[in-house]
Amino acid sequence: MTQRVVVVGAGLAGAKVAESLRARGYAGSLVVLGAEPVRPYERPPLSKGYLQGSDERESVFVHPEAWYDEHDVDLRPDATVTSLDLASGHVVDAGGGRTAFDRLVLATGSAPRGLDVPGAELEGVVTLRTLADSDRLRARLSEARRVVVVGGGWIGLEVAAAARAAGCEVTVVVRGAAPLLGVLGPRMAGMFAALHRERGVELRTRSEVRALLPARRSGSLDGTAVGGVELLDGTVLPADLVVVGVGARPRVALAEDAGLVVGDGVHVDAHLRTSDPRVLAVGDLAAVAHPFLGHRVRVEHWDAALHHGETVAATVLGADEPYDRLPYFFTDQYDLGMEYTGWTGPEGGTDVVVRGDEDARELVAFWTRDGRVVAGMNVNVWDVVDDLQALVRSRAVVPPERLADTSVPIADLAG
Ligand SMILES: Cc1cc2nc3c(=O)[nH]c(=O)nc-3n(C[C@H](O)[C@H](O)[C@H](O)COP(=O)(O)OP(=O)(O)OC[C@H]3O[C@@H](n4cnc5c(N)ncnc54)[C@H](O)[C@@H]3O)c2cc1C
């Protein structure tokens, strides 16, 4: 019988493991160790409403402060786990404390990548991952005049929108021909590029950073604060704030050092068990053998962190409930809200079919492979995600004209 579950990592995924275990009646000991000084919170608002000052601080937390005591969850903030002793069934924290477990859940998430260029350590060069990062960035945006965002991914673009809302001049440095090109393909990536250009963002596409340059103060080099971004073609973009949004990497070190099977993330089966069945992994960290997709998938999505806990609770309590949710992601930028569900994979070979009004940015886009819808994205169109997921799951071959025909409800496309 499981007497103690220890969760390492107090983010959304770790918090939801605790919640799901208690909701399903797990009555044993439950310890959650987290490196950050605050209780678990959600990260999406950190680059959106919270960064822009429209979401209250309290609204980002996963549970009210009292919830942990009320549910007999031993939440230990400021506790960084430094190693796993799988042989004896303990985790070891930075203070040398050892906590015994019967089942261990790894929920250490991912860490932002930095820029490996000269000047990356200058003051005013920041990344965005934590609540503290978001607080600092918000304060900086209120003072900055010229912001350069390095990276045209989701977080970079959301920060660009927040910086425009704060009245800053914004340039986004993008490696490819358009932001989000790898995820969305040229047509839909072009829509996001147009949106940002309309809002006054300068997109420097096909560009890479060579160095970050120190600011000049009163004619001399200040030496500590950033003043510009030098691109590979020699262009220098003046900047008093540089936000680096070039992706994240899963924090696999603990698992790797303990000898668990790790690739891009910690390998888990559909029940979220690692190569040691006493140890599970969730959230950004977990590379899950996905039953529907038929291959391993690791996503850095809020939805997975939100729902992996239910599978962990089932697995710990002996129920056979594999994790089979389709990947789901959302973003908000200016007045554009979108949801994306499904999986196109890195192999390409998909076609895009659009229904709705592309100019007004009110549409549903379908990605098809061999006539079957593998992913869908709704932009400023709501309440269609369940229908899109059912369509993907049906694996039905649907003619493109039918997909594009707004008179056919999405729910009827599979039939
Ligand atoms: C700014 C931002 C905006 C985002 N917006 C969206 C969005 O719009 N839509 C969407 O779908 N997804 C979004 N995401 C992604 C989403 O937030 C993540 O997928 C989610 O946070 C993953 O949760 P997690 O619990 O697995 O990991 P994390 O949230 O990274 O939490 C892991 C926790 O573990 C702690 N930890 C790490 N190592 C240790 C250790 N050794 N010991 C103890 N604790 C440790 C960390 O400090 C951290 O608190 C966004 C992410 C960011 C950063």
C-alpha cells in the first residue's frame, strides 16, 4: 500500500497531482517540495493579463493558501531537491534533508533557454518563467522605451503585445521567415506576423543575434546595462530592455542522474510511469507514450500540466486510466484569442484548410494529412474545441470543401 507520495516540483502539474490524489480518496502522507518561495501558480497569465496588470496576483495561484493544510498536503516551498536516492526510496534536498517515499512524482517542469552570445549577462537582459520574473518585467516595461524581444515563439509574441500595451517601441528578432512558422506553417504564421505589424511591432525576420551590447552613458560605456542588440548582419537595434524568449528545456537532471530513461524529457508510459514504476513524471517534464497518437509526445502546455495529475492519482491508486488527451494550447495577443488542439508532428506533409474570415481573424484552421484532420485552431471563434477533438479522433477523411464550408457544423464533419 502507498503510505507516502512525494512530489518534486510545486508548479501547476505538481499541485494538480496533490489535488487529484486527495479528490480520489488517497489518505496517505503527501509531500510537495518546490524550489520557489511561493505556493503553486499558473504561468500563462505571467505573459498576458498579470504582466499587463489586469489580472490580480491572487488569481494566478492554483489553490488558496489554506487549501494545503485543509487537505493535509505538506507543501514545502524554498525546498530544492538535489538528488534522488531510488535504492533507498528517498529524495535529498539542498539542506541535506532526506524525505522517504513509496511513490515519487517528478514535476520539475522546464527552464528557459538563455542566449549564448557575448553580453548575455548584461543588466536588462531577461527571461520570463516565474512570478518574480513577471513582476520584474512589468516594472521594467513601465520604464523602458525600446524593447527587443529575441524569439518569435508564443511567449515572445505575448511579451511583444504587453510591451506595446505599455507604450514601448518593440522589435522582435525572429530566426525564420515569420514567427511561429515551425508550429503553424506559412499561412497561419503570416496571420500572426500581420497582427503584430499592424500593432506597430517591427519584426526582424531571418535574423539572429550576434551580441548584446552595453549602453553608453554620457558618452562612455556604462558597461553593465544593455544598450543594443547586434544582429549577424551587423545591424544594431537600440534597446534598453531585451527579453529572451528562445524556448525552454525540460529539467531532466534529477531523473537522468538517478538513471531513469530520459530523452527529450523523462520517458513515461501512458500511465505516466517512468522506467522505475515507483516513479512517475508529469507536466512539461514528461515525454508520454500517447495511446491515440501512437508515439511519444512531450508538450509544454498548460492543459497537460492541469490533467496529468488525474492519471497519476489513478495509477497510484491502482486504476487503469491511461493519459490519452489530445494536446491543447491557447494564447491571447491584443484582441486575438486562439486555441489549438491536436498534433501535426515535426514531419510536415500537412495541408491547411481555413473556414471563416481570415482578414477579420475569425476562423477555424484545420491541418490535414492524407485528408484526415490532425489538428485544428480556432481564432476568435469559441466553444469548438470538443468538436475539433472529436473530429481528430474520428480519423475521418473529410473533403477540404466540406471543412471550409461554414454551413456544416464542425460536429457533423466526421459523419
Ligand atoms: C510566461 C509563460 C506563459 C505561458 N503561457 C501558456 C499559454 O498561454 N498556454 C499554454 O498552454 N501554456 C502556457 N505556458 C506553459 C505552461 O505554463 C507550462 O506548460 C506549465 O507551467 C508546466 O507546468 P509544470 O508544473 O510541468 O512545470 P513548471 O510550471 O515549470 O513548474 C515546475 C516547478 O518545479 C520547480 N522545481 C524545478 N526543479 C526543482 C527541484 N529540483 N526541486 C524542487 N522544485 C523544483 C520549479 O521551480 C517550478 O516551480 C506558459 C509558460 C510560461 C513560462
